[in-house]
Amino acid sequence: MNDFPYPTIKSFERLQVSDGLMINSERWRLAHEYHQHRQNVQYQSLFLPGIICGLGVAPIAAPADLPAKFRDGRWVQIQPGMAIDLQGNFIVVPTPLDFRISTTAYGDEIVVVYLVLSYVDPAKLKRANGNEILVETFRVNEKTDLPLETDIEICRIAIAEGKLEIQKPLDIFAPSLSQLDMRYRLQAQIRPQNLVRLATFKEHQQNTIQENLHFLGQSLSSLAPSLSLVEPIGKLDINTELTLSHLSPYHLIYLTHAQVLTINDATQLALREYMAIGGVVLIEASIQNSQLENLLGIYNELQGANNKLKKTVQSQSMAQQANQSSMQAELLSELEAITIEINASIQDFLNSFRSQLPLEVPMQIFADLERNHPLRSQPFLLPNLPEILQQPMQILTNGGLVVILGKLSPIWSGQSDQPLTRETIRNCQELGINIFHYAAQRYGMYQTMQVNPQYQNNLNLQPESDQRRITNMVDTTP
């Protein structure tokens, strides 16, 4: 989804009413504008712009009363409906509206025509004197550049040179030239509680990585509606000496292990500063055909055998339980030994980029995090990784840094060397959503503890109302 801004923070002003106040047109206008402004702020704050209902677009024959040169296949009819725009204004199309697409393509170019609606304030239109009723209206435009934030897109059409005959698509999810494309219509909806902005570093696998993140973002509307991914996902140049200003717009920055080893000194410093202000750096490292993969695989098998043994013991006799308890003790001993080897292997891996990113704060593995830690509990309550993932994997964090040892992101888009069950895909999606949610929450909390430089540096800023500084200072003068 798009990153729609909140309304400007500004005090509401309304008319002070008292006995004997004379009402004129200016005061009447102020009283009504207050309610209109308050309504707009409410809708802009709580809802995202888009189509509420209707506003379909259908190809039609040209009206018969027009000159012959205008009776062509370029006509569409906009159906009645309602929408709400970025400023919280309602756009109402009360009756069907015939519209002709006039854009022409030349040569080999393919031109995309955007059909959009925009709100028109009737008070700003020229009107005849004596008209007591103002009807809020709208404007229909066709554009060849991207719609503005204040526009409501109701349709788009790709056209080429030659005669244009607008048609309904044979496949609505893959329209061809001259066919109505309805895939990008936005529906009005409640504003999500949290938005997460992501960025990745450019490389030859850039499209694959962004595709994986995009698929996870798609699942948010059904699995975690209170969270939404802002698209397009940002792209950072790994060869550029980045600064904090390049990174600060994002809640989460994704890197591969190979990228971490190649980032320049300036970018390393920027990433450290970025994590210090609440940003989260997510590193995903493949452990395929490594010693760590083998150790984690053995650990998962031992843990699975131990869990099965626990279930078996509960239904056995006392004599059988005594025999099984020795087997369980042996399994636990092997688990402890393999855990030591895994921890040593993980430390060796972390040492490979210890100089690039801050590892002064010790990293914790997923299983050692508190049960109420956001990575394990928000919005999905997750047990230990071996219980939800059917492959060797480990996740570590020290706050601003989250390291994934294994392949997690490819599963978000259904890509894997091994057959994937629906349960595995869903578990990996929930784990990824927890990471997104953690990054958005961490960044947001850090930002709420910062002084806004926009107001701190504006020395000429004057308060809009008679507000006084309130403190809890106590006068101790005797």
C-alpha cells in the first residue's frame, strides 16, 4: 500500500458564540468550515483514501447526437458511486457519466492512460449570484503521468498507435492493450495501526529478494490487518557512502550476509547510527551445506525424538517409564552437547561481520527470548523454531540487529528446494510478520522519545493559542 500522510497537526478554531452576536456571511462560513474541517481531519486520520462503492467503468458506444469524428471506440461510462480522498473529502458521482478517452499514442510507444476523480470545492467555483444551494462536485481527468495523491484512480488503459477500441479484458488479472485495467483501484479502508517501510540493497538478486518481501506484505491484509507494508520497497546502493538521512525513513533494512561483508565504512557507521535511533537491520545468511546446518538438523531430530518420548511415557506403566527415563536422560545429554557445538558455530559465524555491525550487546537465540518478547508473541505467539519450521534455522537478536541463519524469505513466496506444506508456509509467514511488527514498534517507540527538530529549530514558531507550559515543579521557597 501507499504511505498516505496524516493530516497537518493544527489546532481547531471555531466561532465564539455569545448573546447579541450578529451573524453575517463571514461568521456563518466560519461556523460551517469548522465542522467540515473537523470531519475531514477525522476521516483522514482514521481511514485511507479509496473507493467506497460503485465507480465502475464500462465501454460504451458513442452518443448518437455527437459529430461523426467523435463517434468512435474511445467512450466509457463511469458508474455512480462514492469515494474518499486523501484530505477526507467525499466524492459522490450520483448518475452515470459518459467520458471519451482523447489521448493518442505515437510510434512504438505504449501509453498508459489513468482515469481519475478528484474532489472540487464548490465554494471555489464561479457561480451565478442568488444560488443558495451549493452541490459538492468532482472532476474527471485522464492523465498519462502517475495520479496525484489527491486523485482517486478508477481505471487505467494501455494504448498503442492506431485506432483505439476500448474493450473489457478477457482476463481481468492480465488485461491487454486497449482493455480496461481495474487492478490498481484502491478501496477505502481503516488506517492500519502500524506501517512498516522496508529497504534492500541493490544486487543481482534484488528482484528475487523484493519479490519475497512483497509476497509477505500481501499476506498482511488477511493475517495481520493492523500492519501494512509500504510499497514500493526502497532500494539502496551498496556502492554509495550512505548516511543516516538515507536510512532513517525506513523501519527495517534487509541485507544478505555477503552484502554485510562488502559495505563501506561510511555505510557501516550509518547503520550503527540507524540502529541507535530505533531502526532494525535484518541479515539473512544461507547456511546450506555448512557445519551449522548439519548441527541444527541433528538438534531438530533429537528434539523431535525427545518430544515423542515424552508423549509415550505418559501412557506407559511404571516399569516402562523407568526404562524410558534413562533414554530420555541420554537424549537430553546429547541435546546439551549438540547445543554447545551449535553455540560455538554461531559465534564463529558472528565473528565474520563483528567489525561491520554493532555486536557489543550479546546476541540471544530465539528460544532464549522471553515468551512475551515481540518477536515471539506479537501478533503471533510462537514456540521454539524447531517446532514450527521443518528445516534447520536459527534466529538471533540483540535489539537493533536480527540475524536469520537459514532460508526464511524464499518460503514467503513459496520457493524452496524441498516440498513445502501449507502449515510450513503459514508458520514462516507468521514469523516474518512478527519481525515486521517488531521493527515497526521498535522504530515508533524510539521516535516518540525524540525532540522533533522541525519545531526545535524553528525559532520564529509562535503558539496558535494561549497555551502555557505545564510542569511538575514544586515551589520550595519557605
